[in-house]
Amino acid sequence: QVQLVESGGGLVQAGGSLRLSCSASGHAFSSYVVGWFRQAPGKEREFVAAINWNGRGTWYADSVKGRFTISRDNSKNTVSLEMTMLELEDTAVYYCAGDSYVGGDYASPWEYTYWGQGTRVTVSS
């Protein structure tokens, strides 16, 4: 069993930056694929980024490519999402998710078993 806890959300002006963290309990976390998803009011949950177990494989949604960076520190059981050049459209609740095996579609929330409670990011003009 893995428990995930997100932190780092808040209010930021457009063009600014935030760093989200996903902290995990459970020694197996270092072998997990971890993804970040977000859900804006009235919209479906959407993929943001994912990282494989050793950090050498990363994937991004087109909407955040070049602006967001996902990374992990397995010694600290943490996955981070560095968000820069934030846009109004980035406003959402951000969730981290993990699983020991992701079949092939890192962007599908159905591939992930464990989820955090979310952290809210609000980008203002």
C-alpha cells in the first residue's frame, strides 16, 4: 500500500512559477511510475506529466511541454513538478498518482491505482 500526499499548491500570477511535491509512504514507491494529473472546475481530469521508476523516462502533455518539468528523488520518496510560465489555463486541482505497473498509456488515469488528495493551483491575471 502506498499513500501519496501532494503539497506546494497556491495562488500565483500568470507567468510565475510553482513547485509541487508528491510525497509517498511505502518502500515500493521507488519502483513506481508516477503521474501528475489535474482537474479544472467543470472539466475532466487530464494528464499533465509522468515519470518512470528511475527518472530516465518522462512524458508530458503538449499543453505543458517546455514549461513543466517532472523529476523524482527516490531517496526521499518524492516526485516533484516544477511549473514555470504559468497560464490562467493551468488553474486546477493537481493530483499525483502512482502504480507499480503502467501498461502503456501513461496519460490514462485508469492506469494508476494510488492517488493523492490533490493540491489546488490558482493562476491569476
